[in-house]
Amino acid sequence: MNRLVLALALAALFITAGVMSLYAGVPKDVSDLKNHPGGKVRVSGVLLNYGVEGDSLYLLLAGRDGFTIRAVVPYLEVVRVAGANFQFDREVVLEGYYDPAARRLNVTTILKGCHSAYYAPTK
């Protein structure tokens, strides 16, 4: 009887952990940050524009309803990770610390959408 109770408890624990892991890694849409109190977030958005400003790379991201934020990452960090000829995809997934007053994300990790530019050899 005790083994059965222990087995059921462990099964319930593993099922709960599995279900929670499915939702823990899902990024929020940029639009979901409208009412976010701030802090660490993982966010996905459509890249509208990007450029270099001082020693930072900025990315302007839009959500599904048009809400926009400015994401900032040290330029040299992007070059170190992705190379000097980096490119961005249309959709970008970032992780960082969101400041709702400034609508700014201080990026700690670029999870999707930035890669090195590889050139195919010409024949």
C-alpha cells in the first residue's frame, strides 16, 4: 500500500513538472508587456527596425496589436556572439529585464532571430 501511494505521488509530481515545463519556456508577445510590471521576461516580436546608437544595438519590436518596445543590447556582445556580419530575421525572441516606464528591454540573451551572415561561394 505504501509503495502504491509513493508511486502515485511521484507520478503526479512528474506529470505536474512536465506540464509546467511546457509553459515556462514560452515567450510572451510584445503586446503582453503593456500591463507587465517589469522585471525579467522572455519576449517575442516582429522586428521593425534596428541600428547602432553609441555602444549599443537597438531593436524596435512590435507585438500582434502594434504595441512597440525598444530592446537594447551591447553592440560588441552581438558581434562577439554572431560575428561582424550578423543579420536579423523578421521574428526575434529575446530575454532580458523590462522597464515598463521606458518601454525598454535590456537584453541579456538573444534566443532567436540573430545569426551570422554566411555567404555562398559564387561559381
